[in-house]
Amino acid sequence: MSLTPSRGGGELADPATARPSPRGYRCLACGGFVFVKQGPVRVAHFAHYADREVACSRETVMHEAAKRRLAEMLRAGLRAFRLQVACPGYTTAHGNHVTCSGENPALLTLRVPAFDAAGVEVPFGPYRLDAAASLAGGVVLGLEVYQSHQVDEAKRAYLGSSGVPWLEVEAISVLEKPMPWRAVSSSLGEVRCPDCRAASARAGRERRRLEAQQRAVEERAKRDAARREVRERITFVAWDGRGFRTPSEAPVGAQLTCPACKAKVTVRRVAGGRVFLHAQGEACDAARAWVRAGMYAVYRQLTKAPEEVRILRRCSGHRVSECDAVITERPPDFDEVKPDEPSLLLLKDGAVVGQVAFARRAPWTGAPHRWWLKPSKAIKRPERWWQHRDGGLCPACQHRAAKGNEHRRERERRERERVAAKEREERMNSPEHLEREPQMLEIARQALEALRLDPLWVAERGVVVRICERCIALTAYVATHGLEAVPPQAARALAITDDGEVRCRCMHCGHPGGNDHDRFKVLGDDLAGYELRPEAIRSLATPPHDPQRPAAREPGA
């Protein structure tokens, strides 16, 4: 329906179904006569006669037609409006607005209350309603048509405060579309679609969870701040005029003196236990109070009865022998005690001989002795300085350790001898060594005959063929290690030097051979000597008789 003029009887006419009638229809905008135009090409419509100078506005005609159509529908017995309410979207848990996609709008029904009259342009307070239903002269339902301008905020607020149900719909929907119509605004308010309603519920739960979490964080921060304020006022040691006391040793409400700041502290119950508490607004370092209390207690002990001080530590052999013995020491001699917070310095003739530290952060002063004391124990027993194990052993563990070291050294010696014997055997059985053995064995045979030595006895000692230091000739030497005197059977071959060392003589010149051969290095590998196998030496015990062999030369000949 593109144009809806009024008929003579006051009813709306549809140009598609209107019957041609000269001067039978009037325009809803200007009230002038119009005629219907119907044809196969253009859409059916009403047109003014040619004597009309100014064309009417289509928006005005649509607005007037929609108002009249609403009034006619009420008079025809309409009892409910089925509406599509635009979804306003929802707000996420973090405050971000999400616009609805409009794919699943909410469907609502606005019931028409009982009425006895329906009309257009009905007065309602300071405003006029486009259409309304009245009962006994009072408006019970207000209807507004949206064509180009929506209902302003003031009028919408007045309608909302009146309590009368009302509705604003589009003119084109009233004239051309079936219900449900899209509600521009209404007394029903904003209604979310099912999807946005579910999303809004989830966002609400998440928002409440975040708010509860934030409240918990704020409450925790408040509790932490309160605990921190109380913690700064707490100390655990105080002076009562005769000695240092802990909170458990004083009655609740008693006042003592803080050793760190010299202020008065009171015994209070905090979190189920007793503490010394400073006054409101005062703060103190509890660790410093402990340090000062320990320093004062040990200072009194060192200045009044230093001979009673003992340094105690457990034996470090507990992991090996499970020893639990206590090693006791005394501090070094000193003639002065100098406080140097958090330490006490022991001085002897002005030099630092010891440092007693009461905090692990205490800097080292270079003292040769340093001890660390726990202040809580120092105030109870200032004469007993318990220290950590430092590797020291008690006499019993020292004896066990010495025996263990001796056994270890013996095992290492035997292992070295085993390895040396294995290497010696491999070397003496090598092809290179065996290739030279006949030549070296002949030299050894000559030496043994010249020195009148028993090959069997020599085989037990060992024989090395090398160059003599004096005559620079190859000769055989009997190994003399382990000998402290010359055996009778070797009196001709062995000699004792001035320094008491037993050496073997050269078979050529009779010179006792030594080990200083640096000047003969140019002579080759024979300098180190060729060691003969014991089996080869024993083979000389029964040498074959050779009448052509000349007699050996006497030593020194």
C-alpha cells in the first residue's frame, strides 16, 4: 500500500482494491480530492487532480494512514499486539558492551485492556497520542507511529511514569506487514533475546566471581597491612633489669625494655602466642633486638668470667663411624673485648685475635678465629659456644683416620708395584727386548764369572746391563736396592760408598756404579740399561763347558 487516502465515509481505501469513483476519495495530508490509478505497468496508487499545485508528502500520508489503521484495528476488536522487541545486547564481565546480532529477536505480546472508545490524536496530559484506546474518558492504551521521528525522551519519560501501557511501531509495518511488528519503543522495556540473555547470565556470574575475588584481594591486603603494622612493633627479647627474657618468661601485661631501641614494650597475646609489643605508632627491628641481647650477654660473660667460656662442636667423623663425641676448645688469650655490632672483637695487645658474630651478614674483620653464635641460645648459656662441625676429629676418630690412611697408602703402594711389575714384564717379553737378550746375556755371564757371583742369587736380585761411568764399557750390575750390608757371597762384587750406599762394581775397572749418567746421554738408549729376565739369568747356573773360552779378567787388571 503506497498511498492510503480517506474515503467519503471516513474509512481507509487500498488503491489495489479501490473502485474508481470521481471525487470519491480524499488525501489524508491535504484533504483534497484524489483518484485511483490502476494499470498493468505501474503499481496501483492514488493521484491528485491536475488543479493541485503543491504535491503532498508521502511521509505525512503514511503517518496519517498508520494512525487511522491502528484505530480501526482497535475498533475491529484487536486484543493483543504481537511484537518483536529489539535486543539491547549485553555487557561482559569486564564492562564491554556487546551488540546483539538480531538473528533471534525476543517475541512479546502487549495485551489491549478493556476500552469503550478508540481514536486518533487523543490528548494525554501535555501531549497528544497518535492513537489511543479510552475507557470512561481515560486513556488505557497509547499508540505512537514512527515514520521519521521517534518519541522524544521527555514524552517517553512521561508515558513511563503514567503507568499506562504504550507502544511505538513503524508506519510501514502497520500498513504493509503482518504481525509480529518490530517495536521501536514500548512500556515493555528492553528485553534480551535468548542468546543474549544466556550470555548476560554467564557474564553476570563471571562479574560476581571477579567482584568476590577483588573483595578477597582487598581484604587480604588489609589483613596483610594490619599484620605488617603489628609485625613491625613486635620483638621477642627484652630486658627486665636483671637479665634478658623471652615473652614466655614474663606475665601478660608486664613492661620491659627493648634492647634495640630502649623503648618500653608490653607482653601481649598475638595470634595465640605471647610477644613483646611496642606502643602504637612505634616500630623496631626484631632481629637487631636479638643481636644486641646476645652481644650484651656474651660481653658480660667475657668480661666477668672468661675462663668459663668453652667452644663446643661435634666430631666430624659421625658420617663414617657415627661418632657423637664433643670436641671442647677454649678461646685464645685476649685482654680486651670491643663491641662492633653485630660482632664482638677479642683483642690482644691491640690486635684482633677473634671475632664473635651474632648475625650471618656480619662482615669478616680478618680475625684468625671466627665463631657464630645464635642470639637466642647465647642469652641462655653465654659460656657455651656451640659451633658447626668444621672437619675436626676427636682422638678416637683421629686414630681410626690414621689407620685408614695407612691402609690406603699400603693399598696404593701395592697397586703401584703391581702395575710396575706388569709393565716390566710386558717390556721384558716384548720382541725388541728379546731380540737383544742373547748379546746382553753374554755380557752378564762374563760379569758374573768375573765377580764370582751365583746366578741363582743374582736372579732373585735382578741384573741390568749398561755403560760404566768410568771406563765407558758395557758391564752388568746387580740390583742393590734394599741391601744395607754386603752379603758374604757378594763381597767381591759389591762395595759400600762413603755415604753408606751399597753399589755393584764394574767387571772391567771395578768402579762402583752410580745413577748419575747425564754426561753419557750421547751414547744412546743403553744408558738407561737393559734389564735381563730372571729366567735368562737362571739359565747361566749350568753353563756349557767350553775349553777354548779364555779366563775372565780380574777387576782392576
